[in-house]
Amino acid sequence: MKQKTQKRTPIVWSVAGSDCSGLAGQVADIRAIEALGAHACMITTAVTAQNSKKVVALNPLSEKQITSQFNALKDDLPADAIKVGLLPTVESIEALKEFLKEYDGKLVVDPVMVSSSGKALMDAKAQEAFKTLYHHIDLLTPNIPELELLTSRKIEKLKDIEFAVDDILSAGVKAVLVKGGHSNEDFCADYFCDGAVGKETESFWLRSERQHQANTRGTGCVLAASIATAWALNHSLKDAIVIGKMQINQAIENGYRVGLGKGPLKPLSWPAKQRYMPMLSDHYEEKDFSFPDCGEQKLGLYPVVDSAQWVQRLVAIGVTTIQLRVKDLVGEELEEEIKNAIASAEKYNARLFINDYWQLAIKHKAYGVHLGQEDLDSADLYAISKAGLRLGISTHCYYEVARAHAIKPSYLACGPVYHTDSKQMPWIPHGVENLSYWVDTMSEYPWVAIGGINLERFEEVAKTKVSGIAMISAITQAENPASIAQQMMALLAKKQ
């Protein structure tokens, strides 16, 4: 009988120190890697003797011993991503540099320089040699004290982090994520900046409420290992960072005590609760937006149409939520189309969202506005909020959900659920499984499913308990649009 070929489990290497107490180092890395569904391999750089109160001894391995571990793994168990932690000596750094000559994969480095109890874990020569790794590093994840050591800058306020990160990027690191746990704020704000050569610089802050938990040993290890693992699972780097932040929030919540000092945090599984999701924006301060909800009635069947005529036809047969997406009109013609659509929706007490044209939606008092991610930079969200309009935001991935979460819109849209030809998209279709994940995880938001949904697929989408199901061509390009719309509304009525 022919053996069935199984898909290989992604592999993440932990290049770090062992911790006999099981609180941090490679033990923490393994917990984080396995919680997200990858296989962990270990390349040990030092055998540390420590407990919950202090590091008793640091026993570095030789360059030869470290190199032998690289050689043992590189052909049989090649890494999809590597997370680097403790590099206590120049020898350990040289061993890693030699291996990196033939490695072109993803490299996340957490610069472990001082223990949480205050013991120096790298001598001055190793700290200087560490900087020779910069041009190899895809993502560096220092905390604030480590950032000060690496840049010789004093970080007195969160804004100082941005200037210090610029120094590291200028030295050759491709991207930096600064962990904000050491700040004195009542929230935790992490700063990311991607300064890769030849790319437009992108930066953002991730904000989460600070958890006042006693057991937090291994936070840096778990965050960096989680990011490396999500990246190895083919999420983008920005998505992997959001997933890593969700994982650290989950792990801190589930920390436990075992000794006389701080106990470890504990990552359990793929993070799937709204309180783990950070808020992502261009500033560390919380955004002060307030958008009305859409009422107790679910959004239901949610056609996306390109004319006021279509709005009139569909609200007249009982559609209660609809979006006007006009692409080929400008000036007075556009404004007249929006005015007519709003009048038709009001006549039948339907909820009309205007796509993109938020100024005209405000001017003519539409029910709401729908914005894509690309529109969030240019739209005046404060003006939309002040006008009392509802706001819907399109999302396609973790990064975009975190960005929308910072705005707290009236609903979130998830797509594409299936392949769609309505527009070119770089995202792989979610499928109903990922759609269900978002509905369950970000459960305080109404969700709208969109992308490739037709009558045949409608029922399985409805089973996810989304608030609304949107489509573009399934109704407007049907031979009998009214019949299709009525069948879909009937199916939704059964599920609700």
C-alpha cells in the first residue's frame, strides 16, 4: 500500500540559551513555537544556571559546539524561520555569522543583553560584535533598555523610540520592533519601523492595555519566537507582528507561579480572543473616535451596487442594507447619484452606506460610509464621527483588523471569502473557516462577508453567523435579480 505523503510541518529554529528553570530562553521559545503549530529545533549558545530569582551562572558554548548544531540541522531540518536570542560571546556571534553566509531565510533577533534580574548577559566585546550582524537581521526586537544600549540614547518618552530606531535602521537592520513593556505608561505600546533599502519606510504603533500580572518571565522570548513562527507559516511580517502581539497578550494572561520569584508566561494555542488584539495606528495614543452602531437588526443581505437605480430596485423588494459604490461619475453627476440613492434608501427605511465619498455622505446625511484600507489615510475620520455616520471598514488580514480595531468602526468586512474577479487582490481567499475565526475572535463587531459569494455558497457563509453577506455580481448580473435577492433573504431569515 502506497504511503500517503504528508505536508511538512513548518520548522522554526531557536538559537538561544537553555534555562534550567524552564522559565525563559529556549523553553519559552518552544512553548511559543508549538502553540502556533510549528516544529521547534534548538541550537544552544549557552547553558545557563538560573531560577525564578536570578541568573546564577552563564556557561557559554564554544564556536565549535555551536557550529556542530548548525551543521546537524541545516540539511535534514532546514529552518523556515530562525529566532535568535542569547548570543553571550564573540564566538557565538561568529558561529551564527558563518552559518548565515548560506542562509537566506527569515531571521528574527531578540537582543538578550541583560537579564530581568539585572545580570549582564553579553560582555562589551560581544555587544560590539553583535552590531556586525545588523545587515543579516530581518527584524530586531529590543526592549527599551536594550535599545538604549544599542544606540547610546536615553529613552525618556515614547517619542524618543522613533529616533533611536532610525539609528539602527541606518546601520543596516531591515526592520525593528521595539517592545514597550518597560515604559511607565498605563498601556503597552510597541513601535515598528521597516527601513529596508529600496522600500518606502513604513511605521506603526501597536497599543494594548497593560496587564498587571506578576508572572512574566520570558516575554521577549515568546514575542520574538511567535513572530518568527507566524512568519514561517507564510503570514506577512506585519501580520506576524500582530499575531505575535496577540500571542504575548494571551501568554501574559495565562502566566503562573512556580518558584519564589516571577513565574513564566504561558502561550496556549493560536490566539483567538478580542482582548488579545492590539490597536494599530500611526501614534501611540488611543484614537478618540465614536461611531454609532447599526442597531439590533443584523445587516442581512448586503448588495454592493453602482447606481441609484439599483438602490431603488433592491430596497423596494425588501433589502434593508445596501452600499453604493460609484466608480465612473464625478462632479455634479456623482453628487446627484448619491442624493438619489439616499432618498430611495430613506423612503424604504434602508441602511445605505456610501463607498469612499465620505464628504458627500456627510453633506447629504447618508446612513453611513464604507472605506477600504487605502482610504483610511485620506479620509477625515473625525469629521465622519462628528457627523454621526456609521462606518464600515474592509479588512483582509491581521494587520488590517488591528488597524480597523483602533478606529472602532460600526462593522468590519472580511474578504475575499472566495476567489473573486471584481477586483485584483493580493490576498488568498479566507474560506468559511477563517471567516468563522474572525466572527468568533472579534466578536464585539458585526461582520460582513464579501468576495465570490453566490447563491450556491450563500448558506455555508450564513452558518458562520456573520451579521451581513455582501456581493456585487451575484445579484446585479443575474437573469432575475429580484428572485435571487429574495431567495437569499429567505435563506438568511431561516438562519436568524
